[in-house]
Amino acid sequence: MPIWERNRAAPLPHRASPERRKKKVRRTMAEFRTVARLEELPELGGKEVVVDGKRICLFKHNGEVFATAAECPHKGAPLATGWVENGRVFCSLHGWEFDLKSGECMNSPGRDVECFSVRVIGNEVQLEVR
């Protein structure tokens, strides 16, 4: 085979193959939904909201807003009735503590709570819907 035909037959390294072009990943922007007003969040505890059937607890601490799952994984107590201190929420039932940013449980490793992305636009607290 002449060299000009060999070069033409080989795929160019900077171009995607036809199979790869068909498999383009569709990326969508995150959707945020307003779930509360900033003044509704208490200074020490939390506020529970339900989003798409899922119970979520909102906390205001040191000028930031955080969102975690609403129940303590230990005995299912509502974290909204707990208190917030030093970047952690404490369960009102047995005092289990969870980091507000990561959801990590300080009392029992691996018993973490799920955390959610939150943003504040004006006076609206918005939660990322997945």
C-alpha cells in the first residue's frame, strides 16, 4: 500500500472516532429549588423541609447555611430539634454529633448523614435537586 493511502486510512489522533462521537455525555446544569426563607432558619437549631418526598434539615451557622438528612442514623431522632455548635449539629436524643459540611459522624465512624448543596439568593434558601 502506498504511503499516502496508509496515512489516510489511519485515524487522526486528535479526532474522536465515530463511535466516541455518538457517546457524548449530556451534561445538565444543577437545578436549585427555593425551600425556605433565610429568616425562617433558627439560630441554634434547624428547620426541616420536605423536597420531593425527602426530609432535609436546614441549619444556619456562622453566616452560612447547611443542609443534611433530617434524621439521626442512631435512633431516627429529628436533627432539627438538636443544636448547632462549632460547625456541628448535635442530636437532641443522645448527643451524637455530625459535621455540617461533610455529614461525618464524630461518635460512630461510618454512620454519617447525607449532605446537600445549598445556596442563598437574596433571602431565599435554595437546595440543589438531584
